[in-house]
Amino acid sequence: MVSKRPFGTTSNGEDVYLYTLIAGQYRAAISTFGATLQAFHAPDANGSVNDVVLGYGSLEPYVRTTTYFGMTIGRFANRIAKGRFTIDGVDYQVETNDGGVNSLHGGRTGFSFRVWHAETFEVGGMPGLMLTLHSPDGDGGFPGAVTVATSYLLKDNGELVIDYEASTDKPTPFNMTNHSYFNLAGAAGGAVLDHEVCLACDRYLPVDAALIPTGECLPVVGTPFDFTTAKPIGRDIGTVGGKGYDHCFVLADERPILKEFARVEDPVSGRTLTVKTTKPAVQFYTGNFLDGSEDGKGGVRYGRHAGFCLETQFFPDGPNHRNFPDCILRPDQTYRHTTIYAFSTR
Ligand code: BGC
């Protein structure tokens, strides 16, 4: 089942809608502004249904956000150093929206801040929403006109399947993700430091003070980045530098086939989340920059570590590192990416 309601109007007069997909006990609310997962309701081990993603209750905060709660990110997830890269000998400069120095999440005019065209669909009786967008040549400084489709399909077994497809008419860096912050205790549940995380990631990318990868790819073994056996997020968080985890973890098997790489469990509610992806890496971010200064849904103020993100993607700053997987989308290629967030209980 799908319902649709108005969710505000942008300053250029574009109407935004909130679609709610319902399958069994699960509900996913998706806004056409940023193709954003605005809410996700799932039962806990006792059958009590709560919203388990962070977000805002109206359009306005999404327009000016730097948290990117639940938003679809493009053209390039995470950072590009100094917003510069070179493709086939041509230099490009894109928006530097991260401290005025680096480019973050495709810039202030990136896909997260666009109103997407939406159409509902169904697969085997399960509800879905297909969102499409056209990004012109030179958009935010990026080369090539790009056509993008992002779809959400909700299944009554608790799986939220997100598919991305895109094509371009000139080579362009291309790296999409979803920026949901999860709190399996419920989105008003405080910090997620007790959540137990297991990641099938045997390497991670160290970063400099501006969170740009140094170019090294180091083994996690013997470091606080080792989540190959489940451990609480909070166990080693004080030793990773900065305010917590904000690092790219490399999947042990980088082949572009759909595989499960993450399992997270909240010991109190008994909710679990497993994640599958076709991408070679994931940005594990623990909401380090949340500071309780903004009103979230229902007036909740999200403090530091109020949610965790598992942003499946290519490596940050990929266009500037030859040793990182190729993240340039070319006209003879189609970008395809599937990530499945599967909710269940212990
Ligand atoms: C980045 C963080 C950033 C956050 C919100 C994450 O993907 O790694 O550094 O603060 O997004 O923009």
C-alpha cells in the first residue's frame, strides 16, 4: 500500500510530496526532496513499532541541512579534495561546500537538494517508489548531462531495497549513496553506543584532519576499526581520533555482486539491521557532528552519536587516487548500484 501527502513547497515554487510505503508491519516514508528516507517504522522484539531513522518533520530543515538525514547523495558521495579532479587530461573544479575547502556529497546543489520526479510501482504485491532526476552538463561543476533513477522497494519481510541507475554523456565522477542515520532503539532513543556492530571489512582508509583519505588502505586487525567480530560501537570510539567513526571501510570482497557485509543489533529493543550492497566500500559514520541544536521529528533534539550511518559507496576522494576503485562513469557505461537494508529482530 502507498499513500501520498504534500510535504511543502520549495522557494522556487516546486511542490514536494511525502510517499509512505506500507508492507506488513513496516513503513517507509520517502520525500521527493532529495529522494529522502524521512521515516522508517519497524517492530522491536516485543512487537512494538517505532521510527528507527533520524529526520525532520517538515521540508524547511532539509533545504538547509548539513546532516543529510536519509537523503540520496550524488553526484559524488563524501569528499573530493579541494573539489578538484582531472579526467582524460581535463581539469575540473566543483563546489567546495565543506569548510570552503573540499567538496562534500556533491555540493550544495547536489542531488540531495533537488525535487525528484516520483512514480509508484509494485513488485510481487510489494510497494515501491521510483524517483528520477536530470542533472545537466556542468551541474555544480561536474561534467556531463546525467540521468538518474533511485528506487525504493519495501518488502513485508523488513527489507528496504534501494536501486540506483544512471547514465552520462561525458565522463564524470559518480558515486551515489543513501545517508540514513539509524537508531534501532527508536529515533528518540539517545546515543547508539551500545549497538553491536559486525562489519565484513578487513581494511579501512585513514584520513587527514579534514577527513580526506591519505591514500593508504590499512588492515583493521589490531586497531579500533576491527569490527570483523561484533562489538559495541562505543567500545573503542574514544580512540579513533576526532569525535568518533567517520571512515571508509573496505569490503573484504570488493566484487560488484550483492553481498551482506554488516549486521547491527540493539541489545535493548532486540532490533537488528543487516546490510547488503554491490559497492566496494562503506562510510561508517557515528553522527559525530550532531549537537542537539536542531529540532528533529516530534521536536526530538539529536545529540552526538544519536544515529549511525552505513553509506555504501566507492572510496571517498576516489577521482584523486589511482589505487582506489575506478569511480568515473563513462558514456558507454550504466551506473548500477543496489543496497538492501533488512530489518528484523533477534
Ligand atoms: C561524512 C561526515 C559528514 C556527514 C554529514 C558523512 O558522510 O563522512 O564527515 O559530517 O556525512 O554531512
